[in-house]
Amino acid sequence: MNLILFEPGEWEKPLPLQDRRAEHIRQILKLKPGDLLLAGEIGGNWGTLTFNGQSEQGLSFASPDFSRSPAQPYPLGLLIGTPRPPTAQRLLRDLTSLGVARLVFAATDLGEKSYLQSHLWQSDWKKALADGAMQAKTTLLPQVERFDSLGKALQEVFEPHEKPTNRLVFDPSGESLSKTFENFIETTVQTSFAWAALGPERGWSEREKGLLKSSGWSFVNLGERVLRTETACTVAVSLILNRVLGIL
């Protein structure tokens, strides 16, 4: 944790000792009364809090100086076929750290429909986002949306375009990346936003591939090797940030 995040106003009350943030402050940072803590409020600025000390009620803080603006997310969104909950939890954390602005999860034909009803999506998904933001030293979390089918996600999230070439599907069946990237770069510059889609462990069904193609998505591959979903997402985001947005 490079930054301790609080909900707005949460720091004004004692932080329970069993809270993982309190454990980090006590066991890793080992703050003493009067020490400064790098902290911020979710969605707001960040800066420092003064650590007052510990009581039976928890850790207490004072003198907030939240004067620093947070790192903004990058103009990039991911459409992801909902994977197993442990994989989804890692994706939520790591893609937040990487600065992705929007995350759209859709249940798929070949995936388990129960994934979106797991405990992760009841409450733990927000903790995963916060973990990623605290690692990246920002207070801003990506927008997260969930749909029970790819068709609904395509219908409700994406504006219809005749040829929306700022949308890439990273899939083993796709063309060489270099053949498509030139148009992708040009359109992304014009629209100021890029989209990438990646399937779950078992991939997209042929029906879903047809839906994506009819919606104007271009299929590209990441080489001959078949990657895990979280690995493919990290590679795809890194490529777009570097070669398209010129960030990394």
C-alpha cells in the first residue's frame, strides 16, 4: 500500500484494529503518534494525515492535508468475458493499478453463469479496486459495469458506429497486430479513447465472435502462445498505452 484510502470522512472515526489498513499501518509502517501517513479519500485529493495513536476503538488520525491531485486514469476501457472469481479479483486490482478507466464484465456462452453471482461481486470487488488504487498511489477508481451477456454489454455500453476502429478484440483467431494497429492508432487519436476486448479462460463462442464482428470490432492476436486471461489483459493494456497512447 503506497497510499491509504478512506471513504469520504471515514478517517474522522477510529479505524478498527482488525481492518487490513490498520494492520498495514501497525505492522508494516509502524507509525508512532505524530507521524504523517500518506492518505486520501476515494474520488478526491490525497496528501497526509497525522497519526494520533491507538486505542481499543482503533487507530485515530487528525490534521488532514489533502492538497494533491490524484493521477488520472488513462483513456482506455476493457470488455472482459467474466472469468473465475479469483482471476476477476486479480484483474480488478491490477487493471486499476495500470490506470484503465472503464471495466466492463460480461457473462459468456462458454463461462459459468454463476461467476457474476459469486461473493466477489457482492462486496469484495470494491476492495480489489481499492487495493489497486492504493498500490498505484491514486484515489480514482475505474468505472465497473457487469452484464449477464455479451449482447447486452454491446448494446448498452457502446455507441453504434459503422466502423469503430478504436475497438480491438485480442483473440488467438485474430490477425497479426501490426496489420490493424495503424487504423486503430488513428481512430483512437480522433476519439480520444481506446477499447480492448478479451475473452474468459475458454474464449468467446463463435456466436459471440459474430456479435463482436458485426459491432465493428477488429480481431488481433498476441502471437502463437495462448495466454492466461490476466496475462493477456496486462499485455494488451501495456501495448495500447505504449504504442497507441504513447504513455509507457
